[in-house]
Amino acid sequence: MVTIPDNFISNNLHSNIVLRQGTIIDYKSEEDMAAQHVLISLPTIVLVRSGIKKFKSESNFEHLAPSGSMIAFRSGVHLMSEFCAEEDAYQSFVVSFERDFLKQAIGVPSDLAANTSKSVVVDNLSNEEWEQLLQTPSVIKTLNSETEKEFRLRKFILQAMENPIVRNMFYNEIRDWGTSIEYRISSILKAHYLSPLRVSDLAALCGMSLSSFKRYFNKKYDTSPREWLRCKRLDYAYRLAEKNELSVQEICESIGYRDVSSFIRAFSRKFGKTPRAVSRG
């Protein structure tokens, strides 16, 4: 699974600027990208400069972001694809922010309204607004002063957050992150246990090293992250089988198993009966 910004930083195909406060990727692709799950480990803004970005929201609604659009993502797993322009590549600026810097830049109001949105497309920017946003990554690339870079990045955040949905979404990201580590881990597990994530991906989402995440998890849940995920996914499969609305193949795919036989064996070991037997009652 692609992880943003980590995989882009290590990939020399893309020009990037790594700051203490965040990362700016000058992304370009000459080929369309088929739909795939992408792990965004930090709150991120994408400026689509050429082509089209397509992705699904947490409600499974499909969004299209054409050239000239801004997309805001909270951290999490997003299903997305890219399409090149008719005579040009797909190009975007991908700007990710460290949460401590984001909190310092924008704060969190005390009367914050809850917002479960994980992504939003802003495609009604004026030419002036678009040019102002687009200018910041280009200018930062030319600067030598770290103080000036931080100032420009802070200005970029404030410009992006002039949109009230983006503003509220990032406020909620900071608030949720600032709660206890126990709450952070439990909420991330609840939101992503069906996502095709590795244990290392979950650790990254929680802002922890893999070894620290495993130690904390074993102490808190008295089992390994891998075993916890396996059991949770099989429990979900059992609920689907009880509804008798999906085939065994569809249930298998919905919890991330690639092989039906392996899924049936794991299901039968846990519940003492096959998915088909559960569906029949």
C-alpha cells in the first residue's frame, strides 16, 4: 500500500521538500493510476494541477477532483485513482502537515462541532484563490530561510482553511489526536480494522514506532495486533453471513481475504461451522 508522504519522500521520481513542519511533494505521473488504497498518515492538502483525481469518501460516495481543485484529507485510508489530462500528465502538489505544527498554526476552538468527514473537494475556487494556493509550494522551493519557509507554510494552511468544511475537518483531526493515546488507538482501530492495512500501517496512523505499538497493544489487549485484526474481521464476516445477503466470495473479499478456501478454514476454526452453514441458520 502506498503511504503519503513517506513513500513519496523515499521516491526520487518526485521533487520534494521535507521540513520540520511538513512535507511538500511536487507529484507527476505519466500514466493513469487504477483505484488503490492509499494510507495518508498526516493531514494533507492536494492541489490538482493537471488531470483528474478520483476517490471515495468514508460514506462510499465517489468524488471527482479536476484540475484547479483542492482536496483536503484527514489521516486514514482512502481509495483513490488518477487520470492524466488528454495531452498532459497528472500533476499535483501534495502538502502534508505535522499535527503539532498544525495545532500551533490554527489552534482548536472550545466550541468545536463534531465532524466525521475524512475528505473534501473544493472545486469552486476563484482564479485568485487558486493562484495564491499554488504559489506557496513553488515559492517555498526557492527559499533558504527555515523561518521564511515556516511562515509561508503557515500562510498556506490559513488560506486552505478559509473553506469552513476544511477548517472544521482539520480542527477535528487535531482534537482527536490530542486526546489520550488509548483513545487514539481505539478510535483508529475502530475506523480501520476492515481496511487492507498492515500492522506497521496502523502503527504509523497512531504516530508510533512498530515496536512501541506492539508493546502497547499486547499490554492493553492481551493479544497481538495481527490476532486482534483477524478476530475482528472474522466477527464481521459472521455478521454478514447471518444476514444471508452476500455470497461466501463477497464476504471473503469484504474482510480482506484473497483466498476463499483460507477464509473458510479460518472461519470454521473460530466458529465451528462454515459461512454457508451460518447463512442457512
